[in-house]
Amino acid sequence: MKTAILALSFFAFAFITTPITGITATAAAPEPVLDISGQKLRTGVNYYILPVIRGRGGGLLLANSGNNTCPLYVVQETKETFSGQPVTFSPYDAKNGVIFTSSDLNIKSFVTETTSCDQSTVWKLLKVLTGVWFLSSGGVEGNSGAQPETIVNWFKIEKAEKDYELSFCPSVCKCQTLCRSLGIYIGDDGKRHLALSDKVSPFRVMFKRA
């Protein structure tokens, strides 16, 4: 992907189509997402998002990055014994409260710690570095994407062999967008950021009920 293309801002409503990394080009039919106990993921239930590959960190959470107090960024715990923060999934089109693969959904972290960042804890894609989009707080829950700026709030869970990956490849509006699996990018502050970039490999995840 060319750096000049990635430098375009979502807030200028300049969307592009990019090669899909980590996402099967001919996607299989959506199926219920299962947690580590084999139960279907459901709306309104808290889950930890954990790495499949052990030894490289723990679960995901919202946290400060560098000297910035706001927004909070979606990062991976440095210790694999830490599960991070629970999240809830809110699909655009839920079927009997069940979360399906390849379905557009909002992800919201449950933050118990007091922070100075007065933003929603709904995840969104945020331009930070050339060629790298981080995930942060400040997203909007709901709103199917009728407005271009809300596209950054929608993510998907994709099947990856026996595991799962998180992706940004929204289909809630008839517009061209970035389309790529999310991976872990180590920032200058040493934190392991969940990010969209052709510089990272897809991050294999599993879900544990909180």
C-alpha cells in the first residue's frame, strides 16, 4: 500500500479500497462466533479479547499512550497473565442476540479505572502515523454509517482457520474503504497498539466470557 494513499484522512471522507490482508477474498458464509468454552458470543455480554499465540502479551484494553491523556488507545497487555478489559459487541444486524463472523459491529471497552479522558469507550480507527492507523476511544455506538465519518466505528470478527481475527472492512455503507485485518504495532512508547497497517501481521484472537 502506498504511503501517500494511507496519508489520506477519513475525516476528509477520502476512502480507498486496498488489498485484503488476512481476510479470505471469497469469504465463507457467516457463522456464530464462539468463545473459548464453545458458547456463542452474544450482545450485551462482556468478553475478554485474548491472543491465541502466548508469550507475546495478554488481552486488549484502553490505555494512555505516551504523554497523551486523550484519546485512549487500544493496546495489548505486556504480561500474558493479564486479560485486559472486557468489551461488549454491538452488531449492526444482530440475529437473536448472536454475534456472527463478517458482521459489522461496534466494540466498547468496559473501563473501571478513572481517567482524565472524557470520551466514549467505543473503539474507532484513528490516523496516527504515516502508514499506520491506531484504534482509540471516542467512537460512536450505533449509526449504521449513513454519515461517512461514522465508518471508523465499525469492525468485524473474521474466521481465521480455527481462530479469529479482528478486521476493519465495513460494509454498512455503499462506499469504498480500507479493508484489512488488524495487527499489533509496537509504538515509540513501547506499547503494543492494535492497528491497521501493511506493516503488521494479523492478530489471532480468542474470546473469554468475563
